[in-house]
Amino acid sequence: MVWSDVLRVVLAVVFGAAIGLERELRGKAAGLRTNVLICIGAAIFTLISRQMTAGSADSLTRIAAGVVTGVGFLGAGAIIQDRGGVHGMTTAATIWVVASIGMACGAGIYLLAAVGTFIAIITLIGLGELEKPLSRYRKKYKSKELPDDQD
């Protein structure tokens, strides 16, 4: 292990924690620890795959695809369907994004990881605030029944 690998894992911790903190403050199930662990795991799998597949780009992409599949499984576990609708889609999407940021860290693509983290946080905070008035608007007009020909 070289110091650049340590840097990659440490950055994965920092970026995963930045997104995880927002989720934690909102009381979501996948909070600080979960997002950090997903980001670290994706970074480490990327580092391992680089070392195991030196010189073989095809094998590297298969391992990356395996990480994406595994994270998809985690995201699916975060989605809950009940009579009131579907819940957890943002949490599932956040898990997916955090894994991609971890993979970028593991690959040494720091600028992409930083920009992705920044945009994810802005999206979670900014668009979350925008959804509040939209939700009130939707509820207001959803309660008024429209005739069938005006859908």
C-alpha cells in the first residue's frame, strides 16, 4: 500500500461523510456511518481491482460492474412500498451516488469526486427545500377531484 492509496480512502471518508451528514441531520435510515462505509467500500474495491487486474482493462470494468450491482442491492433494500406510496427513493439514489464517488476516489479522479459530492449535497439540500412548496401545491390540487376528461 502506498500513500496515494491512503489518500484515496481518506478522501472517500471525507466525501461520504459530507453527504452522510446531510442524511443524518434529516433523520434518514442511511445516515453518516452508512454513507461513509459505502464510499470507503467502493474506493477499496476500486483500489483492489486496479491492483488485481494490472494491464487488463476488461477485468477492471467487470469488478466495477460488480460494485455497482452490489450497491444496487443496498439501494433496493432502502426502498419501501406501502399503501401510502413508495418511500426511500432518495436514500437509494444517495447510496448509488456515494458509491460512485467512492469509486472515483479509488480511481484517483479527485476533482470528479469533489464536484459530485458538492452537487449531491446541493441537490439534497436545495431541491429538498424546493419540494416543500411543491408538495403543498400538489396536495391542494390533488384534493380537488377533476372530471375524467380533464386528467
